[in-house]
Amino acid sequence: MAYFRGLGTPSDEDILIESIIGRSMSSSYTGINALKNSDVLAGISIIAGDVASFPIVQKNKKGTIEDMGDLSYILNTKATTNAGARSWRFSMVVQSILNGNSYSRILKDSRGKVWGLEYFPPSEVLVEQDTETKELRYTFASDGKNIICEPEEVFHLKMFTSDTVFGRSPLLSLKEDIELQESGRNTLSKFFKTGTSSGILKMAQAKLSPEARKKVKKEFEEVQNGGGHSAIVLDSTMDYKQLEIDTNILQLINSNNYSTSQIAKCLRIPAYKLAVNSPNQSVEQLNRDYVNNDLTYYMDAFIEEANLKLMSDKERRRSVFDFDTSRLTDVDQETKIANITKKVKDGLITVNEGRQELGYERLDGEIYDKPVISLNYTFQDELINKQALKGGDDNDRDRSESIDTEPSSD
């Protein structure tokens, strides 16, 4: 008999680790609560927005883009009856970062053909694992009913995983950094609320009880803070001294970008994306570095799941899905056309491949699917053979000598 254990709840090992390092795995800094922090919100929006906006294409082993059929419509236009492809991808990436996992049912017809992807919040999904076979089982709560699905029927996106089965949120490591950031902001907020009106009120030759002090303080604060900071009237028995605030400390708090840099590092995005610094590089260089070194971490996880769940084994051996990142990595249109034209002339790509990169329709005719080779280029050994057949300087000299030594017919 098979027994299933639920995944997603802290294990005994996790609880032991928490007790040692003093951190809670169920922190308020993960999940939807994390979006209350503006830096976390900005970082996740950037990542999810880019992954959702790049078109998904299908490439064969040679790198040629192929027709995806209905999957192109599902992944790039409309994922299911009530969600567009961009909204679906955006939600999947956001939840996988906030909670470590995001889920969608893969909807198929009677022939096993995919016709849609239905998103479910993590709170409506139960993931269980067979204790003997280690096989997974997904249970979706839908309209008061439970729908049990096999792994191949579920699009399970996880960015960070330590066991290949269940994902973890990278935001778990930001608890102390976000607390530090919030403490600094609270200090600034408190200063702007009360910093300009803090002071000491002395009652000359008076010995006040604790209750009397509280009463005087309350009455003084009411006069000081009420009525638009109106004038305060004191008699000879009172002495008021304004407290001076060290503004250098406030400037340090306001200019401290440490926590923001830590959030950017945790989310694997460049710090300049969160306005921490301004690197001295061109926009094209920054975009290429961002896509190749940072965004790839998220795109690869998405593409891996799409290849495994939306393709058959036979299809995966022939072609794979990929993101078209040319929107960020390509230069201006004129330079792009010039670069592609040069590739076509050099025989690196065919005419139709070049037109496809530019978004043009393919041309009919076998000739447009063949590389173009210039007559001005040839292999070195062929050049030597042609030179020998043609005859070089030595051959011309030998021919001249033979003509000079021939006997005259006279």
C-alpha cells in the first residue's frame, strides 16, 4: 500500500536548523507580505515582466526557428479561457519567487494534445510524495472539488530547489536586511514627525510627582503639536530648550543602499535596476549582461519545465523551446539589418533564416533555404590546385625558355 507525505511543510531538519540559527522559515518576508517592501516589489516586477514579455519560440538542434503550432498561441497569446499568456507567465514567475513554487494544470484533449494552462494559487495545491516510490501527486482544489493530477499533467515552476522536487523562496535570506531597511526608514519617519519639535521643558524650583510630570508633558505636547504649531506661552518658572538632531546620522540612513543591494543580489538582478548606482556602460552592454548573466537563471527554469511537460520525448530530442531576447540584446534596427545581411552574404545563415530574424515572412523556393557563398572565397588547398593548373611564374618562365630554344623554321 502506498503512503503519501505532504510537501511544503517544514521538515524536522528544517525545524532543527531554525532553532540553531534563530530564523523562521514561515517569515512574513516571503509570500504576498514581501511585496510591501518597495525594493522587493520592484525587483520581482522587473524579473516577471521580462520573462512574461519575451516571445517563446521553438528551435531545432541547428538553432533554426520552427513552427510551434497551437503551443505558440498558448504560450504567447492566450494560456487558457480566462487568462492571457503574459498574465499567466507573470503570475507563475511571481509566485515561484514569493513562495518557491507555482502551479498550473496542463489541460489536454482526448488525444492528449495541450489546449490550455490553468493557473492555481499555491494555497489551493497540495503536493504529496509516495514514501516508497518517491512519485509525486498533485491535488488541486477547484470549485469545492479535488482534482488529482500526475506530474506530467502539472506545470510546476520552481526557481531554487535543493531536492529537485520542491522549491524554496530566495526571500527567506532577506529577513535581517529588510528589518535593517525598515528600521532606518522608521527613524527618518519619526524625525520628520517629531524631530523638529523635540525639546526639554524645565520647571524651575519645582518638584513634580510622576503623575504631575505626565500631565505637564501631555498639556505641553497638545499645545506644541496642535493648532498648526502655534506660539507657546511660558512663565518665569519654565525653561524650554530645543533638542538638536545630528543630521549626519539622518543623511547616513537616507543614503544607505546596503539593504537594497542585498535585495538585488538575492533576486539575481543588477543593483542599478533598483537605482543603487549608475554603471558607466552603454545600454546595449548592460542589457546583454543582464540577459546573459542574470535573467537566464529564471528563463532556464521556465524553459526546462516547458520542454519536459509540453513536449514528448521524441519532440525534445529534435527541438526545444527558447526565449527570443532580441528586444533587449539587439542594437538598433539599422545595425541589426546590417549584421544579418553580412551573415547571409558570408554564408552563415540562409536568406529565409535572415528574414525570420527580422520578422519577415519566408520566401518560397528552395534557393532561399541554401547558404549563399561568394565566388571571391575558396579553400586554401583549392586555391593552390587552381594556381598549379593555371600556371604560375615558374610555368610562364619555362614556357618562355622553351619558345626561345625552339629551332627556327627558316
